[in-house]
Amino acid sequence: MNKPSALKHFYIPDDQSVYLLSHKDATKLKNWFALCTNQLEKLGYKNISLIGKGAFGFAFCGTKASGEELVFKFSRITLPQHIQDRLEEEAFMLGLVKHPKVPALIEFQRIKRQQVLVMQRAKGEDLEQYCLKKGPLSAQVVVKIAVQVCEILVYLRNYSENGQARPIVHGDIKPSNLVWDEVNEEVALIDWGSCVFAQLDHQHQAVCTNVMDLMSSDLQQTNARLGDVYFIGEDQLNGALSSPRFDEQGLASTLYAIASGQSARFGRKAINVTSLGLPKEFALTLEALLSDEHQTRIKGGDYLLRNHKHFANLVFTRSVPEDKPCLVPIWVHAVEKDIETVVYSSRKSYLRQQEGINLNELNYVDDAQFDRYYKNYLQGMGETEKGFIAAVSRLGKYPVVGGLAIRWENGGIYVDSSLNLFDPSMKLSFERSVDNVITLARAIEREGIFKSCMFNAKNTLHVERTSEKTPFTPAPNTQIPYEISAVSISEAESRMHSYFEDGEDPDELLKLPEPMMRVIEQLNRIHHTGCIIFEALPKHLKIHNYYTLLDHAKAEEFQQLLSKVIELIPLIDGLGISGFMKLPYKDTRFFEQQASLPEKFYPKNPKAV
């Protein structure tokens, strides 16, 4: 097994907000959005808005003169041509699928160099966004979604042309590709960019139109696209020949995620499917589909598609969300703020395991997502560790600022946190997401510290230079913003959690100049909370920040020290990232180690309960 290569940065953002781009790149992106909008308006569409972006392109929505809403998918013109051409392949495959739960293809067209895929817009909200608002979905809704997607999968595996079986594989079933219409309780499957004709049918037999196909190399190498590694199953991940089994496993991962309030399948061993309050038979079926054993997954898929109509007849009572207290304190602010949260997290050697994925086995992959997910993100980690990292990243999908520090020691974990949510309507969902972070951390057997900072990307300061030989020079009047707490709290009235309590961090790659370190040490003596992270690229320095002053009597000194940090920026030499996080109180919570959650099923007779 290959030894995992060193990660690029100690802190790695999960997603690149437009507010983190250089001025040049941000301007280029905004101009491109404006161009797409302008092109669509010239074609007669109205109310154009961006609704999504991915590794390969962007999606806009717009309205026809008749009032019908459509989706317009553009490929990124910066990608190689053979990758851009996938949009036409997607249009071809979508054009074959005629199902009431699949928004239909309208047309595929080229506007100069730009390819555009036009399709119907599904009614409702994608399940990723829906779950962020609602939290883990009720057993009744999870089963309803399962039954409806199974109907689509049965149609795809039975697809034929001219009497010849040609099963279709969607290849990327995940919450953000399923749109849920809450009013009518109907689901729609979207985004067919990873769709291919199956090479093997569900019985593992080669799908061939003639004897020459059997002799070709088509069955020596998979035609599958990678899909989202947070949700695709083991078969697709490991480069198996494409099969309807891929979608069964993607569906199982999706159902697990929406039932548990997660953004990945990886937490399944610590947060078991059988602990989520689902009907027992249904839960055991999903558990089989998520199994490490190939044959068990096959049996689970067969059982699900054979019995999905039976699951449709299960009886449920009106569900009430479980309003249990969060495992760690959460501060919910009544005033909503326009926050675009970014999470920067430490990845230490305790998260890297030798039994990780061998990248040499995945060299067939030609996906833009590959580098992001594997080389910089998940390489070499165990399953629960991946789930933990994904759970921390999920916190960044809420309007939240603050920090989290988890220390593993013999017998359990010590957690210090400062989590400030600025949307009261998301409280229940956010609390369950935080609980998942703690539960997954308890299942990891390691020693070490994990730190995570959550800040508003809109506050990031940018300093750019034309050459690496010149210093970073901030513009005049550049200031690091900070807020003042509602109530003044001096050091003597609280138990501080210091920047320097854990000593120097060996994984940080940017060494800050000594004068700046002395200023940060002085800042450390003033009671406040927040973080500051310096990210130095060859021609672009980003200063991510979030500060709240708690000791009002020190406001003038605090302001002077922050100004001094800006003055010393030209002394920064080298590339990499260095960050400091300060939590407001030393209110450590201890949790014993726990390998997995206990079983919990939906009651057999819910009316009796």
C-alpha cells in the first residue's frame, strides 16, 4: 500500500467561495456569470439566476414567455475539450430517459464556443438543501423517497432499444441530485452527467448487442464516471464495470445520509443505519447495501427492488422531530446575518491510515473532482475518519462562525467549542449535525488534537502582488474587522482557552515573522474569541478572520494591535497557511469512547406507541 503523500496545507477549505478568490479570478467569474445571463436573456428567457455549480459546469434557471421554468447547464470553458464534450453526452443520455420523475431534455445547443443543455426544472428543493433546513428526515419521508427512486431504478435497469436490453446507469445518485416536492411528496432525479449504458446487467451478465462486443476491449475497462465519492458505492469507487448495482448503492448512501443528517456515507460504522429509527426490515436492507461484502450488497439491492412496493404500504404516525439538547453548547442569535461560512480544519497524522485507498488502482479516472477529493482530502483515511471530516465540513453549510477543538486521549475525547448560529430556523438541523461530529469523534481511536475554524468568507482580506520578489503590501486603510459582545467579560470572570495552550502546531506550513507573533501573543492576553488565518499563495495573501471582543475595557488596545498586524504584513515571507483560533471559555466537555450507536428501530405498531 502506498504511503499517503503530504497534504498541501494544514488548513484546507472544503469549498472555494467567490469571496476567497483573487480579485482577478473573482472578476473573471462574475463577468462569466453576466455573459451567461446576457446570452439567455437574448434568447428570450427571463428571471435568470444561478442555481448551482460543480466540478464541470454551472446551472442557471430561467423562465420562458409561457411561464415554464427551465434549467440551463453550461460547461466550464476552461476545462479540456473532451471534458466539455460530456455535456453533449449528458444531453444524449437524458434524451433517452422518459420517466415522470425525471425532468425531460428540452434541447442541446451551442452558442459560439459555449455548450448549453436545456431541460425542465424539477419542482421543489434538492434534498441536501432541504435536510440542512429540516435536519434528519423522518422515517416516513425517507421510505417515501426510497420507494419513488426505486421506481426510477427499475425503469433504468429494464431500458431497451429495438428489443435489445440496454440498462442505463445514472452513476451519481446523492441528496443534491434528488429534488423533493414537499407539498406533493414527490421526488425527481436530476443531473445525468455521470450517466452511461451499463456494461453488465444486474445479474452480472455482459450487456452486448452482438458477438463482436464480447471480443472488444469494452469489457476490459469500465466506462463508468466517478460520481461523488461521498456517495458512490464500493463497486463504482473501485473501478468495476458499470452496472445498475451502482445506483442501488448510491441510493442506499443517500437514504442513510438524509436519515442521519450527514453529507456522506462514511459515518455508517459509528452512526449505524440500525440506530436511526427506521423500520427494522428497511434498515437491515440499507445496512446490507452499505456492507463491505460484495455479495451482501447484491442481496440487499435485490431485496430492495423486489420489495419496494411492500415498503410503500408501511404504516407511520405523524412524525415530531426529536428535540433533544445538543451535546455541546450552541449560541443561536436572533438576528440573521448574511454569512457565507467557510470551514478550515486541521488534518493531522492521526487521521491518516495506511489501509487507505491505493491511488494507483484509480488511475483510469479522468475527473476534475478526483484531485480535490482524494489527493487533498480523503487519501489514506479510515472510513469513520472520513465521516468525521465530512461532518465537520457540513457545519460550514450553515450560517455559523466560531471554532471547535477536539482532543483525543485514552478513554475518550475532550471538546472545547464556540459555535454561533445566525439563523434560528436551522437550530434543530445544526444541533444534529454537531451531534454527528461528536459521535463520529468518539468512535475514532487516536491521540491528538483536531481544530476547526468557521468564519465568514465575506470578511476575508486580500493582499495581492505582481511578483514573488516584492512584499505583500496592504492597501491604505485596510483593517481587520471585529465585533463587540453584548456584555463585557473580563479575563477574571471567565476561563480562557488560549491560542498558545496547545503549543506550536507542527503541521502549519507558513512561519509568521517574529514581530507579528509577538503582536498575536499580546492579542492573546485580551479576552476575546475568534480566529485569524494567513494563507500565503505566490501572488495572493488571504487573511481570514472572525473576532469578537469580550473585554470592552480593552477596545482601544485591541484595535491598535489589529492595526499592528496589518502593518507587519510586508514581513511575511514564504508560502503556506498559519492559523490561530481562540475560544471564549475553558468549558471542556468530556465524552467516553463509543464505537457505535445502539440499535433503534421504528415501532412495529406506531399507533400503539
